[in-house]
Amino acid sequence: MPLSPALRRACLAARVTCHLAVVVIPVAALYTIATRGLDPALALIGIAVLVPPVTVGLWGLAALARFFEAARRGGVLTASATRDLRRFALSLLVQAVLTPIVGAAFSVLDSWANGPGQRTLAIAISSDVIGFAVLAALLLVVASALAEAAAQAEERKLII
């Protein structure tokens, strides 16, 4: 069933937003490193620490952009669309796990210049992280339901 024009525009806007975020996120990550005042060696370590969460985020956003394109075309009940939604949900779940780890690593990097005995390791789990994990779990359930609905729709096509 085709989507209404308003929903099609919303899907297009969401897809464009995902593509813009793919450009903005790496720039923001580099800006984060540049503004911390770290010496060059620690800055390289900081970049290395940010590579996994940024990569996972970009992978998830690319999958979400594909999902919105499928939705815009009325193809939500397809195996590829449900796979893309599942990939986005998994990226959110991985982000929820990586966020406290990255935060802890940066607490050490930020205090490294203080010398032995003055360095800190701060581990924080915020409500944002818990919210990401819950949203990821919800989207995984929705993706599984969509996958089952897609399989049933395909089965009905074969019967007719």
C-alpha cells in the first residue's frame, strides 16, 4: 500500500537527515579531539578511541537511510527493509555499550598530563545510554515483527 504524500516527504526528510549526519558526525568527532588540548600522541589515541563508535554510528545511519528509502517507496514489508531496521537497532545497542567505555577512555586521556597518582578514570552510565539500549531493544522487536509480516506477505503472493 503506497504511503500518503506527507509520509513520503517525511521519509525523504529523514533519509536526507541521515545522509547529513554521516557527514557531520566524523567532523564533530575530530572537533571533539581538537578542542581537548591533548598533545599529539594523546590526540591520536583519542581518534583511535572514537573510530569504533563513529564507524558503528555511520553504519547504522546508512542502514536507516536505506530503510527510509524503502518506506518512501512503500517497501517496508521486504527482507531488505527489515534487515536495515535491524542493523540500525544493533548499531544503537552497540553505541549504548560503547558510550561508557569511550567516556572512561577519555577521562583517562584528559587527565593523563596530570602524572601518576593524579589521573582519573570515570565510568558513567546515563539515562541516555539506558534509553538507547531500550530503544534498540524495541526496534529489534519491531524489525522481527516486520520480518515475519514480510515473510507472510511473500507467502501470500506465492499462493495467489
